[in-house]
Amino acid sequence: MLGGYRIEGRGAAEIAASVERAVGAGELEPGQLLPPMRELAGELGVNPNTVAAAYRVLRERGVIETAGRRGSRVRPKPATTARESIRVEVPEGVRDVASGNPDPELLPALAGAFAAAAGRNDRAPVLYGEAAVDPELARLARAALDADSVPDGPLAVASGSLDAIERVLAAHLRPGDTVAVEDPGWGSLLDLIPAVGLRTAPVGWTTRVRCRTTSAGRCGRVRAP
């Protein structure tokens, strides 16, 4: 059932960690069936409730899923699995939107901005204790938020959208809470939510296609609930 890998541990946390390490290392693959709880409990010499608690931890962390009598198996896209081991090849001529990456042709040139920022930092390094957010960035961000009627308040800078989403989830939710997500949605977000102990509730949406005339002949997609 598990190939050559042997689950180890005496406590629920140790058993869960053993499975999660194997998934992260690729020794347990997506879709692989795990032993029934009583069977694994017998092999490890522990109470079945201990294995049940370990499997519950793994479900909450987004590593495994349980389908009643069909047993527990590694999720098709577990949060702890290296993405290269579960990557689906995109057919030629199809744009991959699962990664969440923007169209590179729409990104601004940043070499000049980075050079200017590096030069400014060389002249006046940013040290601990100084303002966490650059005043000019705060001004521009506040202007944009005001235009969208966002109430005034503290401004934080995150290391990307996933970092920002994780901070919001941690501030407002507790493990076991449910989060509504788009279906289909961004794969990285679907991995993040169970990894922090939350549950997903898929919300479907339809897509209308509206073409706009551009030199590249691109077509814009507009989502509608």
C-alpha cells in the first residue's frame, strides 16, 4: 500500500509528522492510499484513537483526505508536496493560469526603479526602528484605497498576495473555520487554506469572454458570479 515507506511514531503528532515528511519528500505520492486506522494502530502498537487523531491532524493540514469506507489517501495536491512532483503539463497553445502568474508582457520594466532604490539605500540605509512602510508608498497606497472607498486605517506591506491572505486568515479565523473560495480557483490558495487548519467551501462562477481590440489580438476574460 505504501511501497517501501514505513510510517513511524507512538503519539498522534509523531505519526502525522512521519506521514507529512514522506509526502514532502515524495516518498508518499498524491493519491496514495494510507493504511486503515486499526491496521496502522496494530503495526505501531498504539491505540486506534491515536491513529485517528493523527489522520485528523493530517486532514486539517491539507495533507490527506478521507472518503468514508474508501479510506484515507494523500490529497491530489497536498500542501506539503513539492509542486514539481504533481505538475500537470499544459498543452501547447494553452495559457497556464493555475500558477497565478501575470502575463509578463503586461508587467512594467523595473530595472530603473530597482537601481534607484538600491542607490537610495546605499546613501541612507534603512535600519531597525524606522518606519515599516516607506512614506511615499504609504501616500500612494492611501490615495488608491481612498479612490476605492476603503476606510482609513493602518497600512501593512506583505511579501506577495499569499502572504497577505495568510495574515488576514490568521487574524480573523480559527482552525476549523470555513473559507469560501472560487471554484475553479487558484491552486496555491487552495493549498494554503487547509495548510493553516481551515476548510474550503467551493463557490462556482461562470466566465464571459469579452474581446478587446489590441495590436496583439488579445482577448480579455471577465468573470461573473
